[in-house]
Amino acid sequence: MSLLLEWLLLLLWMYQWMIVAYVLISWFPEYRNGRFAQVLSSVVEPYVAIFRRWIPPLGMFDISTIVAIIVLQIAIRGLSG
């Protein structure tokens, strides 16, 4: 596997965990306004917003982030496979 592909896979894997952190921070209102949460939101929100346009929330649950992670997993497996 080429070095560039390995770096791309690492970045996709890290981005996936950034989405997970973004979801976890959203559960705690006192942390949403922190600097880390704002930076994380500015990085993750543009990608997740793509899925929010097509997938409405189910009650209180926003499953667009789950779909975003699944799409990243498919990309990671496709590239590494």
C-alpha cells in the first residue's frame, strides 16, 4: 500500500472519531460552547450537513451522524480492501 493511501486512511479514521466526539459533546450543553467544541463543529458540521439535508431527525434523534460514519466506514474499507 502506498504511503499516500495510508495517510488518507489515517485521516479518514481520525475524521470518523472526530464525528463521534462531536456527537458526545452535543449531549453535554455545558461543553458545547467551549473552544474545542467550536473547532470540532467547524470541521465536522459541513460533512454531516450533507446528510442532514436528506435525513430528517427521528424525534429527538439525529441519525444523520450515524449515516455519515457508515459512509466513512465504507470509504475506509473500500480504500484498504
